[in-house]
Amino acid sequence: MLFTDRADAGRRLAEALRHLEKEEPVVLGLPRGGVPVAYQVAQALGAPLDVIVVRKLGVPYQRELGFGAIGEGGVRVLSEDIIRRGRVGPADVDAVQRTEEAELARQAERFRAGRQRLPLDGRTAIVIDDGIATGATAAAACQVARAQGAARVVLAAPVAPPDAAERLRTAADEFVCLSTPYAFAAVGEWYEDFSQTSDDEVVSLLSQAATGATAGAAAGGRERAASGAGGTEEVRIEAGPVRLIGDLTRPVAGCPVVMFAHGSGSSRHSPRNRAVAATLNRAGLGTLLFDLLTPAEESDRAKVFDIDTLARRLADATRWLRAREPVPIGYFGASTGAAAALRAAAYPDAGIGAVVSRGGRPDLAGHSLLSAVQAPTLLIVGGADTLVLDLNRQAQSALTCENKLEIVPGATHLFEERGALDTVSALARDWFTRHFHLLPA
């Protein structure tokens, strides 16, 4: 079984967990990669979402061998057998725990952004990761959840090797796994997109869940989403002859909305675009992530690079959004999506407030159309993405609107380097908030 990305894995895993819906569970994602999977499960089950932060306690001088784990609330789980065989003394246990407690507290504060941990007392806890390799962390998370008061613990993952799956069946009251392939080398090989999940994405998903973005939020949360504030709703967008699916998030009613145009080989579930969108949402900006091609069209490479069609559909979607709610609109384009965004922004009736291109191919928009763009345009390129950087410099010379080229030092095309995507998110946030006359986040 091959998963498109973590969101796809989460939706499939949710179907296998439907029988737990009536138990009103709490869904717990292991950070970082387990949280996007858990978010989809929480939405499907109408359940609250939280992280379960676990830190392994490693034997000194052999840290990969864990003698226990700690969790929030002072929970500590120890393996007396490993402590004895590893000759780990009480002073060693205390020293390792103090070090890990500091990191556990830092992660918990970072991910929850000041919110309290969800209580598990007497509840069914569903512990979720994006995949299991050895199972040590997953097993420790189950122990921590039980120690925090969960009456029943269910462990769930999209994929795991058969031997780890067998061991984990005793770690929880129930173990749910969609695939246990014998030819297992690494979790990432079972995903088409297994790009790193950023801290920002984890923070955003938890924030959306806490403010009523999950499908199972209280009725008040659903009413806020329907009235235009406080959550995410799935929308059907009329774009010419096709109907496209999108996710519309509005932190507050009447806020400007940034429409995302993703690049070739990506989708509205792109972790990179969602990480950027999360930063924009925290700054008070709405976001609309959607696919410009239907599922049947995405396999046709000619359509993927048909910038004219992509731009026309983006323009159609913009008119659809304006008819629904007359708010200021911006475009965020990545790769070939940036070309579509700039071409659509060049249309005479576009009325776009600002455009940001991430690792974009603005050259594909066409020299003459670039000169017609009136929206303030920010081009963000990785310093190590030399070919695309040259193309952006050439495209910038054709722009007559307010524009700026920002180079992220050392970053490659996908901005996968540590901190690179956070820089992109901050640059995009500042550009949009300034041109939409919002206070910086």
C-alpha cells in the first residue's frame, strides 16, 4: 500500500478507526510526522486532537538503547530489566531524565502554543504515528497515555514492518495498522511525499483543531465555520467547466484570503504549502488551498504544464470566491503554480492585492504578461537553487509593479533545509500583512 502523503494516510486510517467514533476518543499524534495523520483521523471521528510528547531515556554511552521514557505530567516509565543489564545507576537515571525533561517541556510549549494538555482520565486515547520502524517510541507513548489516565489505549499507524507490528499488539488494547509489508526498509518508502513536517505545521494543525476546525468540533465550531470565521471548511469551487475541491480557512470573518496555486507533482495537501498557510492563518489571513486540476487530469503531464489553463482556472476560482464573499485576495504560487498565479494576476479584471512566489517559475507566465502584473510581487528563491534563481532574476526585470527578490541562503528548490521553510513563511506573512494593511504577526 502506497500513500500519497500523510494527509492521504490519515484519511485512510480514519476509515479503519470508524468503530471508535462512539467512544468519543481523544486523538494523540506523535510529533512531528504523526500529527498530520492524526489531524485527519480527528476530523473524521469528530474527536479532539492533541500531541503526545514522549522523550526516550537512553542508556548513557549507548543512547539508542532506551531504558525508559517520560511524558508530560511527571509520567515516567522505566524498564528495570534494561536498567539492570545496562548497569544504569540511580544517578544516571536522574541525570538523563533531567536533560530530557527540559526538551520535553520545550517541545510541548512550542507545539501547543500555550494551550493546556487535553486530559485523558477515563477516555479512549488513539495514539497515532505516520509509520512505525522499531516501535519503541510508539510503545512508550502508549505507556505514557495509560499513565496519564486513559482507560483504553489504541495504537494506530498506516504502515509498520511485520515484526514490530507483532510486538506492538501487546503494547495497547488495540493495534490498527493498514499495511505490514515484508519488504520494509523505512517508513518513507511507503509515501510518495514524505517531506519533513515542520514545527509550524504541527502548531497550525493543533490550533485549527482547538478552534473548531475538526469535523467533530462542537456545533458552535461548525456554526463559526459556516458563518465565515474560526475554522476550515471543505468547499466546491466552480472553475469554468470543472468543479474543484478546496480547503478554505478563515481565522476571522471578513479577513483577506490568500489563494494557493501549487506546483507540478504537488497537491493542496502539500506539507510545505500547509506550513506556509498555517503561518498566514496565525497572522489573521484566510487561506484557500485547492487543486487546479481534477484527479484525472493530474496524470497528464501536458496539462500539468499548461500554464494558460491553470491561470484561467485560478481566475475562475477567484471570481467564485469574490461572489461568495467580497474580501481582498492574494495569490501564493509555488513552482509552476507561481507562473499561473502571475498570469492570472495580469488579467485586466484581476484586482489581486499581492502575490508571493516560492521557488517559482515566473518565466513561464510570459514576458509580456509579467509586465502587466499590477499586484505587489515577492519572489522567494533558495540560494542553492541556481537555475531557478537566474530565471527569477530575469523575470523580475520584466515586472513593472512593486516587486522584491528574496534569496534564502543555502536553500534548495523545496526549502527542505532546517529553518528554510520557516523563513519562507515569515517572508510571505510579512509581505501579505503589509500589503493588506494588517499588523505584522
